[in-house]
Amino acid sequence: MKTRLLLGLCFSLSALKAQNNLTTTMTQRYFAGVRKNLEASAEAMPADKYSYHPTADQMTFAQWLIHSIERNYNDCATLKGEPVPAAQKQAGALKEKPEIGKALADSFAYCAAALEGMDDQKAISTPQISYAFLHVAVHNNEIYGNIASYMRMSGVVPPSTAARMNQKSK
């Protein structure tokens, strides 16, 4: 009886561990969505609007994307337990829309690979890992919130709005 109870408990605990609710939710709901929105924003914004910023004291559209690239590499290197890739240090030199869009996509691919190796236990294993894990989604959503306004002020419909508009028209 005790053996069956112990086996049942072990099975239940392993099933709970395998669910990884935190990492699954963050990756599928928050990271995947903001990745899609930021990459689509980089594509949708006309090249001549990459230098747009509402006031002189604010970052340009391109600078926001470069900031995302830099933070993605910093945070996801922490998640991978490796040094920050050289691509992070080169991001500040990017100037043109095609190279910024490619670097952004590359930084998100790097993060996607880092997140594949995550589980709930690893996500809460150290303060640095927890911060980097959450920062990947939270900070990129903050960036998207800023550039969505820049897009609207430039006459471009942000990707998240365009997706909702397409859903309603079907």
C-alpha cells in the first residue's frame, strides 16, 4: 500500500513538474506574441520613418528596435549561461532598416533557443535568471507599446491592431 501511494505521489509530482506552467505561459503567450509584433513592426514601418521620434528627447523608432536587440542578447545570454554574443555589441552601429530588421529577428531567434532550454525550476533558480527570464517578455512589451505609438503617429497601423482588424473582417 505504501509503495503504491509513494509511486502515485512521485508520478503526480513528476506530472506537475513536466507541466512547466510558468515557462510555457511566458513563452507561448507573452514572448511569442511580442516577438511577432516587434518583427512585424520593423517590417511595416517605412525606412524613412526609422529616424522618427515624437520629441527631440525621445529615442527614434530605430533606437527602440536596437535597444530590444541589445537587451535580448544580454538577457538570453544570462538564460543560456554564456557570454553576451558579439552581435549585441555591434547592434549600436546598425543604421538601415534591412540590417536592423535582420538583427532583431536574429536576437529573437537567439532568445527562442534560450527559452527552449528553460523550465520552471531554472526560471526561478537565481535572481539573475528570474530577472532575465521575465525581462525578455516584459521589456519587449514595453518597447512595443512605445513603438506602436510611433507607428500610429506615422500613419502606420501597428501589427497587433492590424491582426485584430483582420479577425473582425473574416
